[in-house]
Amino acid sequence: GDVWVANDNSPGQIVLSGSKPALERALQLASAQGAKRTVLLAVSIAGHCPLMAPAAEAFAPTVSQAPLARAEIPVVANVTALPLAEPAEVRQEMLQHLTTGVRWVDSVRYMIDHGVQTLVEVGPKDVLSGLIRRIDRGARAIHVGTMADVETLEV
């Protein structure tokens, strides 16, 4: 069946996407090949794979009309694992992000290799900070989950 790498999260953690029967078969094959742990995630979409093409097509008019300015600080894209600054690049990335796997490992390595010394995760959980540490044990990853955390953040 059709199965794609949806997220390259960290060494030893890859998320697949596709149809449920194909994913179930892929998990069986991974287990048979010695995967330490396989889990069928409870998600409602086949994110970051070609099965999302209809959603990307429906989303395209909204993305094309979104008011975007050139990024003053480049954004490292998860599709290309390269920095983006121009609105056209960001728009293209937004659409490709729906149908293409997330290159988180490459994105983090790019940032570290290009001098980023501290990575700050903003949100309710610290999942990405944990993945960053698995990618590079020397990386400084900080999680801020509340406004109080933001206000006291020292980088």
C-alpha cells in the first residue's frame, strides 16, 4: 500500500503516513525487522503525505491571498530544511507542508550547523525540546509553556 515518511523526528523516531491498512502492514514489517516500538497513532488525517493533495488544493487560494511580508529573520522550513524569507517561498512551503514529510532532524541540524546556539520551543508541551536533545545532545533546547515562562526567559 501507500506509505510515506511523514516526520523524521529524531534518530530512532520516524512517523509514517498513509492509509490505515497500509500503515498496519508497515508496522508489522517494522516489528518483524526489529523496531523497538511501533504505535498506530490516533489521528484523523494522513498528514504530510500525497494523500493530502486535495486539502492543499483547497487551501491554495487562502494561502495565495494571505498578507505576508519578507521575513526579517529567516524561517527554517520543514520541507526543505533550508531558510526561507520571501513571501512566495513561505507560501509554497505552507502548501508543500501538507503533502511532504517533515524534515525535523535536517532542520535542527541546519540551524545548529549555522550557529544557532539556543532553540526555544513555545507551547503547552516540550516534545520538540526532547527531540532536539536526541538529535544533538549538546544542543540547548528551552521550553516555554506559559506567559510567566516567556517573561522570565533568558537565552
